[in-house]
Amino acid sequence: MVEQLVARWAHNPEVAGSSPARATNNKAMLYDLSNIVDQNRFKHRLAKLYERGALVDLTDKSKKSLSQNSYFHLIVSYFALQYGETTDYVKQEIVKRLVCPDVFVTERANRKTGEMRPDLRSWSDLTKEECSLVIDRFLNWSSKEAGIRLPDPSDLASIQAVRVEVDRNRAYI
């Protein structure tokens, strides 16, 4: 079983060089301790926190499975990272308009004029069956058209690696 730990530390006014302007520093780092590189990064980070006398909250972030919703958002985020676009762009333009327009593209009436305008359904409005269809189509499209392999929901090791990569690069997507 892959174990991940997150270390968080709080502002300590007694520590020299600590910024008085911020009450906390919520820099959470995710480490996959089954990976030797992450093990070394974790040991180094932990030693620095220990030297500073930081207040640390250590949490095991292992998960055994993902819900359909979490899985979808994880693979969309990973695809965005690999494709060089934002997660919102991938959801709107690729998943909704390109891969599954029959599921997402709809029309709505303008409240004042009654004119019909194009609109997109939200992921949260889909049925479980529609969500499964969208996920399957996106997995196939990603592999065949974009050349990006996304992990299967049953491949827990790959999902874990993708989750770590997405968390590390959240600022870019």
C-alpha cells in the first residue's frame, strides 16, 4: 500500500525570520513514501521543520479508491497538466464541446428576449450513467487523439502517482 504524508506547519512568532504579517503558512507538501526520491525530499523537509521547532500536522493521505466525481476531476487535471492548458479549458473546450457535445451542449432561453442561446450542462447535472459515458469517451479520446494515457480507475498505483503530480503542479493548471 502506498502511503503519503502531508506536513503542515503554523507561524511561530518565537522563530527568527518568521513573517509577522501572516498568521499561518499553509504550505502543504505531498510525499509518496513508496518513492525513493520522495522519501529523501520528505526526510530533508522534516529535518528543516525539526530544526526550526515548527508546529507540524502529519496526516496519512492514502486512499483506496476514488469516487466517479473525484476520478473525473483528477484525470482532467492531469490531462491539462500534460496538454499545457488549464483545467477549466480542458473541461469546457475539450470534454464538453469536442469529446461529448451530445451530452453537454444544450440551449437555454434568454430571460428577457426568449431567444434560444447555446449553453453547456454542468458535470453535477449528469446522471451516473452519463458520467460513466463521459469518462469512457474522454479516456479513449485522450489516448487516441492527444496521445496522453490516463490511468484506469482500477490502476491504484498510477492514480496515486497522478494525484501526486497534479498536487505538486496545481498552480500551473
